[in-house]
Amino acid sequence: MSARHDGQSAVGGVVYLIHLERPYRHARHYLGFTADLSRRISEHRCGAGSPLLRAAGSVGIDFEVVRTWPGDRRLERRLHNYKNTPARLCPVCRGETSPATGQPLPTGPAMPSQAATP
Ligand SMILES: [Zn+2]
């Protein structure tokens, strides 16, 4: 690299993985890159930015961002190589989080019982 503009080397943005509530045709995930995630998701919710998400939305399929990675488009491209095995990337498909809440599921013993009242 010949350019030396230190301070411009901030993280380029964020790579995000969207999991569709139900599969749309054969697709259940969307991987994208943005410098402004919340704005990008708003666009997706309006049907902009992704034909897949617009099509899914038009038939009533909801979606959510299930995972993000700070990075750049090179990372996005690398992660795209996993698109045939999205379960390796997607915590929902791996059963690690609840699709309903997006919260991590408790591991190990099930729900701790309510503390007994003394
Ligand atoms: Zn998934």
C-alpha cells in the first residue's frame, strides 16, 4: 500500500446474517455488508436493497438479523463461501438462539426452577 492515511483504517462496516422465519423457496438466509446496520435493516424492512428479502416480505415472511461480524467486503465474500452450509454460521439453525426472541437459549439443564420461597 502506498497511501498512508492513518486514521482512515477504521473498520469498514459490518457483515450481517439474516435468518428468514420461514424458507422462501430454497433460501433461508441473506448475507450482506453495510456500514450502517440499523439503517440497512430499515431499508430491508421497506423492501429495499435485497430482492430476496423483498420477495420474502411480500409473502409475509419475517426475518431478523441473527449474527454480525465487524469487517469489510472481503469478509462478506469469505462468509459467502459458507452459504451452502448456513447452519455453520447461523445460531438459530444451530439451535443456539430462539427464533422467537433472538435470545440465547439456556444450555445444560433446562430452566432453573423458581427459587423456593423460604
Ligand atoms: Zn438460520
